Amino acid sequence: MTTHVEARRYRPEDASELTALLNTAYGQLQDRGLNFTAATQDVETTRQRVAEGVCWVVEHDGCVAASMTMSVPAPDEIRSLSEHAREPGTGWLCQVAVGPELRGRSVARTLFDVVCEWAITHGITTVGLDTAAPAEHLVTMYTRWGFAHVDDVHFPGKNYDSVVMTRGVLGQPDNEASH
């Protein structure tokens, strides 16, 4: 099932609702034993993480119900762990979240398409992301979107390994991923 949604740019007054969304969405992963930062982050952390990039949100019933941030360059922490995050022309997806009420309706894919349109106009050629290796449903979704597994990393303080995935912004494989 798909739902027609309109993505819009994040506004500072969205910080509390975005934090609640992130806590809820990532809280379900935390319930599986994965200590994602977004599961417990406060409003100030949300503001700091959004400030590292450009964030889009989708509203549902008047509340922020989905989000995706593109950081250019990638956040320092992933850049210190993976050469793929240091590649010129690479944007990094962060704080991807869809509330339970919109899951299974292609909302994340709609946000991703908006992010890619923005990336193309800003000279981004590759999109990267990292996600917990045990979150198989997320790895599968990103693989369906054309991302290739290019690296494995372990963030300090996390109780899981992460998968690094990249793809060309136009959908073509990233050069490293195609070897």
C-alpha cells in the first residue's frame, strides 16, 4: 500500500515532534537490544544532528511522522570509521524514521526520492548510509533501493556492528560497490 505524502523541509519548531518520532521509531529497535542514539536522544541532540545536514519531514494528522536527513559531508563519526564516507561528492543519510502509522506505505522511499533530487542539484554523486547489521529489514530495504554493502564498522559505545551501504545518486552502483 502506498500513501501520497508531501515532504517538506524541517523547521526549528519541528524539533520536539521530530525527537518524539525518532524516539518511537528507533525505540522499536532498542526493544530488540540495539542501542541506537535516536532511541533516547533529547531535543538538543536532534537539533545538533539536523544542523549537520538538510532534513525533510512528512506530516500525518498534523504531526511529524517521517524524516530523513542528508548530511554533506558525512558526520565525523562515520568519516573516521569508513573511507566510503570520506569520498568527495558523497552525502550521508541520517535519522531516517517512519512512524508506525505510515510504515509499509513507501513513505521512506518518497523521502529518499526527494533527497536524491536535492542531492543532484547540489553536486552529490553518491549516497551513503550506515545501519545496524542485525536490523535485517533495514538492510533489505536499502538493498531494494539499490544500495550495496561496502563496509562494516563498529561505532564506539554501540552493542552492534553496522553495515555501510552506498549507491549512486542516480541509481547507478557506486564504483567501489560494483567491484
